Amino acid sequence: MTRPIQALVHTQAISHNYQVVKRNAPHSRAFAVVKANAYGHGLQRAATALQAADGFGILEFDNALALRQWGLQQPILLLEGVFSQSELIEAARQDLRIAIHEPGHLVWLEQTTLSRPVHVFLKLNTGMNRLGFPAEQAHDLVARLQKLPNVASITLMAHFATADEPAKGIEKQLTRFASATSGLDLPISLANSAATLAYPQAQHNWVRPGIVLYGSTPFEDRTAEQLGLQAAMTLQAQIIAEQHLQAGDAVGYGATFVADKPMRIGVVACGYADGYPRHAPTGTPVLVDGQRTRLIGRVSMDMLTVDITDLPQARIGSPVELWGKGLPIDDVARAAGTIGYELMCAVAPRVRVVEG
């Protein structure tokens, strides 16, 4: 028998969540962002669930080619562009759209012989200060690109730093973008998950939903359920041992938890080597037999411990949900001082992934 831990991926939930995006942005096309192995859900599995998507956004060049090999004909956008002239040549051959965000990309477009012109997304920096040309260079850059036979079309692109924080919002970046691109009659792609759901004025021609496709909220003040999203991953394990504590007994490495009364403890086949956050503190929510309880003590490499004192039905073999349909991943992430993105992307290769 295999070790009792697995990640269930709910493909119908991914399809459902994409439709939530489409209902919220009815006049936009939507790139389904499937980078990082579809946020840990499996690229091919997610691509199948999203086969009706308008397009796909991805970082990894090999995975973009895989989407084409699987027969997907929709637009595929390389969100960080290409990293060599050879990739540019192959991107043209495979009809991949490319983000361009630094001067070297322009040089390659000017100097490389391509089998067909490519559709480019001109990345403008409006305040995120990661990738992109200064937004104020937009007119000059567009003029330069429009002269190139290697360029089939130009879409203006930017990324918001605080769309998920209502107190900060996007107005400063949106105003800078609008001012810098005034008079350019070109398609636009600005909105990530948060902007798509919270700022209709940022939706434009293409939106780029990522985290919401997988059932996690991008906001601190609105839950996934409130947004109409469904969990796309359930990480589940089992209790594999039981311990009885007396007042004063400690649990786990570092003795960080000490019982103040008699307690019953379940040992669960999941640890940080499976992707569960080591820094999750005592009190992080866990479901045992569908009942909410708490993590206690320090998470170790292969195991963690949960309080089953008040769960008389819990025993060796009882199912444990670490996050998923019954326990929002955002609740676990919040308790652990992180975000749902990190948890779903961190599920380790040794964890069996199945559809369920």
C-alpha cells in the first residue's frame, strides 16, 4: 500500500472558475494562466479542463510547445517572452505570442529571420518595477515595432502591483498607463485575477486570470466562496498513529507545544517534504473525518500532528483534509502567514496527484 497522502485535482472546478472569470469580464477575452505546472495542478490536466479557454498564458517555453503538441490552437502568450533568438524562431514557427520587455527583444526582432511574423505584447512598466519598458516610451516603442516585418500585431501590456489591496488600488498605475498610451489605438491587456474581478475599467481586450482559476481568492476581504469560486485541489492524508498525552507532555521537534491537560493526538502522513508549510503554527486548521480541528506542534519532514481530543470517532486510518473542498486553502495559508498560491505550487513531486 502506498503512503496515504494524495492531492485530488478537481478539473470541473477549474472549468467552473474560468466561467466565473468570463461572467465578470463579458467583453474581454481571457488568457488562462497555466504557468508553474498550472499552479501545481498539472499542466495537461488543467489544459484539458480549460480547452474552451480563449488562450493560455505561460512562462516555460517547453510547456508552451507541449500545449501545441496536445493540439491546442488558441493563442499562447509567453508571459516573460523568449530567452534566446532560437526560442524566438521556434515561437514564430509555433505561432506563440511573446511579451517583449527589454531592449534585447527589440534587437532580436530586428535581426532574426522568422518563418512568420509574431504577435507581440509590449510590456510597459507603470510602477510594478519588475519587467517592462518605462510606460512613457510607449509611442516610440510602438513606432519602432510597427516598422518591423517580423511583427504581426502589437498589444499593450502592464501588470498591477496592488489590485488585490483595495486601500491602495490601481488608480496610480492605471492613470500612468492611460497617459503614456493616449492616442495609441491598440489592443490592451492589463488585468490579473484581482483586477479582473474588482476593476472592470481595467479589463480591456484581454484579461489574464491565474489564481482564481484554481479556487483561491486574491483578496484578503473576500473569500473564494463569496467570489463563486470552487476549490480545484484537495490535499488529503490519513492518521497513521495515535498518542495520548498528559498535562506537561510536549509534541514534536523543539517541544513547541506542551499539553495543559490530557489530550489525544493524531499523527498525519504529511510534512514539509510533501509541501505542507513547515512554518504553519499550532492552531492552523485541519479537517479530520470532516470535522475542523487544529494542527499542534512543529511540522516535521514527513509528519504533522493534530488535536483529536474532542473527536472520539477519529482513529488510525481516519481521513485528513489539509486543504480543499471542505477547508479553504486560503484559511490554511492565512494561518501559516502565506498565500494560497505558495501552498498549491509547493506540493511536492512525491505526492500522488489524481483527478477527483
